[in-house]
Amino acid sequence: MEFNYFEDSIDFLNNLKKGNALLITKNGEKVNAMQIGWGYMGYMWNKPSVVVAVRHSRYSYNLLRNSEAFVVSMPVSDDLKEAVKICGSNSGRDMDKIERCGFEMQEGKIVDVPHIEGCLSYECRIMYKQTIDSELIDEELHNLSYKDNDYHVMFYGEIVAVHNN
């Protein structure tokens, strides 16, 4: 499938807004799926890019911090709606969400992170990691999202492959 930055970015952002997006992470043999609702698709460092936000406290952060890649998978039908909810309300520390949801996983073509069959998926190579700086964030946003000081780390990923299966 050919990547069309402008068309895909609209679908990407709409899926994020609806909570219809999963971040797939892998470290060693451990694979996890986490529902995400914050992120961006854009053009950074002359590369089509995805930025995802993951809090330090999340199990996915532990998998991502030493990883070189991630995948964002967005279901293309309502068949996986319940699975997305499961991934958003449970931790990978407590259960194998891939097994629990019955996801059919496909190996990545470029990165060593699988993607979910039945999803539009973006394979991303991590280019940069950046923790939200408490001194630089607007006070209103800090009070809204970071009262407990559990800041997000922004993972900037170059889109290296796109799948729609």
C-alpha cells in the first residue's frame, strides 16, 4: 500500500480522536497493545512521522524505552471494537492482551514489531524520545493532565511501512 500523507493524516487523527488506535510495542519476546488517544502524524526531519505519547507509568513505556520501533494499528471495521476497549482498560503487566483479544499478528516488514491483522498499521522507527518538561508546560495543561507528575514521553517515529489488511 502506498502512503498518502495528506489522506492518511486525516484518517489517523480521526481514529485517535475516537480512541480507535492501538500502540503495539515489543521488547525481546514481549509484545503489548495499548489504546492511544493522543498523537500526531506529520512531517519531521524530512520524513513522514508519527508521534505517540506514553506515560512513564505505563507498561508500554517499559517496552518502548529500550526499543527501536513501534507500530500504530487502527481497526478498519467494528469487529475489533471490544478488543480496543480491553487494551484501553487493562495493563500488559496483568495480562497478555494480544492473547486475550485474540489478535492475529503479522510480522513487520521493516521493523521487528508485529501489527494486527484487520488494521491499518504504521510501522515506525524511533527517531527521538522526549519527556514533557514540567517547567515548560502551560500551568492549565499541567493541572489538567499532570497533577500526579506522571509525564508523557513523546516517541517520534519515522513511518517506514504502511499496511492495510
